[in-house]
Amino acid sequence: MKDLADWYNKELTNASFKELINFIKWCNKIYGYHPVIVGGWAVWHYAKHAKSRDIDVIMPTNKSIHQLLLHYYKARNFKSYGFMVKQYFKEITVKNKKEKIYLDASSYERKNRLKEDPQIEMSWNLLEKNSIEWKTKNFTARVPTKEFLLVMKVKALRDRLFELKEEKIDEEIKSFLEAKVEKDENDIKQLMKTKIRQEKLEKLLKKTKFKKYFDQTIKELKINSE
């Protein structure tokens, strides 16, 4: 069974990083658009401790997802699977084996509810006031503030742990989720080592009503939040 090092091997994460940069530059050049990057690559922007394998972006509307991303998928030879909800991926060969790099997109229009408590929502609209520019000499994107990214990472961790409790789960999916959980935990710990603005964090936790779950997770991970 694969472990974290297998799921996030260097060749795969390097290929994902190249695809991420290509996507951002494509958005900049073709649409004059600065995409919002979330998930593991946003953590890497701040902490630089570990690269990611999947690319997660947030778009303004569902319509913009279809208008922009479908053109990119076609231009970059992405494949897809699924009927009602499609997932798009680029297939690469690593150590004589086919691997997939997913480029997943959501929008401000879509709900982002906590799976164990659907009354709790981490609205993507919060990115409008809780994101900053990620700019280099070659491209411009946006990422969540460290505080909002930390909240989203804890939410993602709890969602995956909830999914792992399902009685019927494919062994391959289980292995992948377990690796994701370990990666999330590492990301959270690395983010906590950066300069988190406690006042900003507390305001977000109050606004999202997520404080109870957040504090519980930080305690379980044995992280000193002071």
C-alpha cells in the first residue's frame, strides 16, 4: 500500500508545480486574470516545506469555470471521468507508472460546508477580503491569507477524517485519503510556525462558527497555538 512519500513523490510534485505555473501564466496571458490558488500549493507559498500533487483553484462564478478551465483542459490534453460531476486530470508517467495530476476548481457560488456539521460553511466569498497577491517576475496569482488558509486546512483535514469513517471505502481511496490526512496535518503544523495574526484568526473562527472544531483539532495535533 502507498504511503505519503509514494503519493507525493518528487517527480510527481515537480510536474504538478510546472503545471500550476503554466496554468497561472496562461490565465494571466489569455484572460488577464489572476487565479486564486488554495490548498497545498497555497501552503507551499508560505511555508515551502512540501510541494503538492493537486492544483486547487477558486473562480468567481460557475460560468467562469466552464469558460476558462474547459479551454485550458483541452489545450493541455487533460482527461476527465465522472458523469454529473466531472474531475479533470493530466496523466503523466512516473517510474514507468501512470499518475494523475488533478486541477480542481470551485467558485464563490458553491457551498463549502463542513461534512460532519453541514450547518458550518467556509464561504469562498471570504476570499474577497482574506487573500493576498502572489507575484513573481513571471506570473501573478492570489492566495488566501495565512489565517484563512489555516482555517480551510483544518476544515479539509476534518472532512477527510469524516470520509475515512465510511464503512464501505475502496482500499486505494482509503490509502489516498490517509496520505491526504498526513499531508494536511503537516501543512497545518507548518502554517502554525509562520506569523499567524491571532486577532484575524479569531475573527474568522467567530464569523464561520468554526472555533470549536478548530480548537479541538489544534489540541489533537498537540500544537501550541500561543
